[in-house]
Amino acid sequence: MSGPGSDPASSPSARLVARMLDGDRLAGADCVVIATDHRCVDYKRVVELAPLVVDTRNATRGVAPRRNTVVKL
């Protein structure tokens, strides 16, 4: 199984662990970074709940940004 909430991923410099995107986690984050896009993620919900979203994959296309809280790179 792959995608959000699946097995931990690792990199040469750090051990990364996937976490579920529940409402409390999204709302409590300082910033949510979309580094890869997954079809199973509700990006509208992410934009609605997160105070700031940095979208490096244009995953939020078609989702109306809330008060300029989406930064697209």
C-alpha cells in the first residue's frame, strides 16, 4: 500500500513517518506542504482547515484559495 498514512519512508538524512490528515492535525499545523499529490487526498478540505498551504505540485488547482492561504511554487 502506498500513499498518505502508509508505511514510514526514509531518506539519507532523516527518518520520515507518514501521519493521517485528520482535521486537528491540519488545523494545528503552522504550514502544510504538498510535496507530492495523491488522488486520495481531499485538497479542498486541506485548504479549508490548514492556516497556510504551500503547494509544490499544483494539487490544489480548482480549489478556491481561502484568503490567500495557498502559495503555489
